[in-house]
Amino acid sequence: MVTLKSFLGMIATVPFIMACNQTGQVNATLFPASGSENVNPDTHLVLTFSETPVLGDSGMIRVYDAVTDQVVDSLDLSIPPGPTESRTYGPECDYTKVPYDYTRTVMPTNKDTRPGTPSGTAEPTPPVYQLTIIGGFTDAFHFYPVIVRDSIATIYLHNNMLEYGHTYYVTIDNGVLNLADGSFQGVTKEDEWVFTTKSDMPELSDTLIVDVAGKGDFNTVQGALDFIPDFNEQQTVILVNPGDYEELVYTRNKWHVKIKGAGMADTKVHYANNEVFNPHPLTVKTNEWPGTFPSRRAAFMLDNCKDIVIEDMTIATDLKGQAEGLLINGERIALYRVHIIGSGDALQANGTIYMESCELDGGGDTILGRGSLFAYKSNFRNGGGPFSWVRNTAGNHGNVFVECTFSTEDGKQADYGRTKSNHGSAYPDAEFVLIDCKVKNIIPEGWSSIGAKTAKMYEYNTCDMVTGNPVDVSKRHPYSRQLTKDKDTELINNYRNPAFVLKGWVPDSCINGTK
């Protein structure tokens, strides 16, 4: 298993040139190494020290074009990364009455658009915190300009600012990063942290390679996704090599893309994001119905996407609260052998989603959404409380689980979910169905609240994870229903069929022998 420490070591042990060997001024290993060529423009800037540096709260990091001496990007450390306390919303905050417009002819970037430029019916995002446009979402995201892990400091430039075929040099003010002995005094032009990007972008082939150490077509998952055109009809596979990818991922309008890692233990994409750090606008709510304003609080977001496959990786948020590891808004999204780690609302599922052989760890309302989710042979864990807050309407199915497990740790109790809103109203068509599942430490009622008799809270052949025996269902919620083989054979068989749940879509699946 590759651990976080070994992930970081992959960067630390690459034979980069020590800047101090050139000037005697900078006692850190630099990535990209000074004098490097063929650097991917989506690279982060990394300094590896002999001890853990302390991040300052002032000073500038600048990247210059080496030919013109013009600043092409800068980071001001006196600007805080993002909010740390929840904001208060007034009665004027509501769902947009006009469907959000995803059409665009080009993808806006930080190079041509001011971060915080509003889209939809939102107000401008005020520039009181760090802001960067990711995936063309001009309202922008709060972000951490520098992240320190052990002895490694990673600098996150604004997305899409570097270009192909350019030479750049980097300066860092004294005080941005500090060592205990005061030996690091920043980086000046004379220290010659200089690198040259690749002469041209890769061809749009059927396979793109992402490698955190710069040995692929892109260094970041976001860089590869940005490269693929909107609504592309060509199947593209993004191979994400083993590594620790600490980045905020948001992509929209992508079709026919497979994002494939090297395994749950070897490829990890994660970021410290939640509703506090990247809240919805003051006047616009998010996510309740199709066409509402997009959310920015997850670590990894697929928005208005179709025919996407993610497999063999871990996707995680590093913060608690309303914090999805993965947020999906799209049709025909398939997950295979993906470990999702979140907090409240760990997985948000809107559209049609298929999961197989996946792991999900989260907090209360572990699965949130209005979409149709079919999960097969997957394991769901939380720290107690509801596993779901299903919000589907009569127009589509909700959440269906076949041969899955639901558990919480000993000493705590979890439940299948709730269908009431925070204001007491019900989702009358909510659907949560378990077929041949195993459970541990689930409350006798099964569901904590079911707001309407019309909800489809069904269960068939649920067994105890420890003993393997059928669970006692005598105290189940009165609005729930136990399916029986004698009376409900057709319905049970329908629920075992992904196409029945997912609007006729037949995903590759072991359950139907196509994977």
C-alpha cells in the first residue's frame, strides 16, 4: 500500500537540482528543478526542505515570463484562503427561477476572466479571500495558495495561467516560508528558479496520462479534464498514475471520459473543502432541483456531465461539515472500485449513477441527492445517524442497494435515512431500497424518519453482518415495507436490474455479466 508519506516522498526523492548548489542562497529542493525543460503548464511549484517550514501570513509569490520580465501570476499571502465560519443567509436566498446556463463557446480561465465574475443569477464573489477559476466556473473557488505537508511546501498557482512554449522564473518573498534557524530567505531572480514548459500541448488522443511528478501529459487531474473539449463525442481515458493529488477538482460539460487510477490505495485525489470554505452565494441556494446553481463545496465535482467512468482510486475531502468527497450532477456516471471519503453528505448523487465494488465513508446524511443511484456489492460506513437523505421525485427512482453492507462502529447506531427536510416537510416520492444487504448497528426501526406513506422504503432479505442471520424487522418504521418472495418476486427482480432503476441505462456490471 502506498501511504500519504510515500506519496509525498515520490516528489521528495525525484532527483531535482538543489538550488543551493547554484547560488548558495536557497536551501531547498525545487520542483520543477531549476533549468528544467518540458514542464507541464499545470504544474504546482514544490519546495522540499530538511525540516517542516512555517507558512507566513504575508509576502508575495510571483511567476515571471523570462523573456519579457512581466508577471504572469502572483499570490498574495496576506489574503486568507477562505472563510472559517458559517455565513448567515436571509429570506432573499432562494433557488434560481431561471435554469442555470451551462452553454459556452470557450472555457473561461483566470487568464481572461476576473475570478468572482458571477454566473447564473448569483452576485459577484467578493475578493476578500483567495479566488481561482476552476473548470471555467467564473464565480470561482476559495483555495489554499500554499499547502505544507511535513517538509514539503506546495505552491498552487491560479489555474491555467502558464502556457506551452514559455520560460518562467519564480520569486518568493522573505517570510512566505520560514525555517526555525532562519536559513530560508525566499527566492530571488538571481537564484534562478527557471523552467521551460513543453513546446506544445498533447494531441487529443484516446489516452491522457496524469502524473504527479510530471512524467505524463499533465501533472493534475484538473489539467487533463480542462484539456478535453466540452461535449466531446470521442472516448477519452485519463490514466492517473500512483500518487497523492491534493487538488480541488471541478469539471463541467464533459462527455465520454474514463478517469482511471492505479487502485484505491495507490491513487488519491483529495482537498480540504466544505460548505464553510466554499459556500453557496448569499442570494442563491444550490442543488435541490435540476437547473439550480452549482455547488462548490466538494473535493471532486462532476457537473452537467454524461457517460463518465471513475475507477480504481480514492476521492476524499479533508474537512468536516457539509463536505462531499464526490458530488455528481450528470447522466450515466459509473464508479468502480472507488473509495469515497466525505463528511456530512459524503456522496451527492444527482442524475443516474452506478456504483460497483466501492467503499463510502462519511458522516450523517452520508448519501444526499435527487438522482437515481444503483449500488452493487459496495460498503457504506458512517459515524452514526442517517445513511441517506433521498430527495427524488416521482419522475425517477431514488437509491437502490443490492448485496451491499451498511455499518457503523460499535457503541453507535446508524439508520438507513430520513425523508423529511430540515423544515419538517417531506419528500413524498423518496425511494430507498435494500435487496440482499448486510447491516451492523442499524436501529430497530431501520429509518429514523419517513415523512409520507407514499415513500418507497423497501427491504428484502437483510441479514446481520456478524452472524449472517436475518435481522429482526418487527420494529421497522410503519411507513416502510418488507418485500417477500411470495408476493413481490417481480418487484424484487426489477430492483436487481440496474436498467429498471437507471432509466433504461445498462452499465457495465458484474450483476448482468457485462463487466
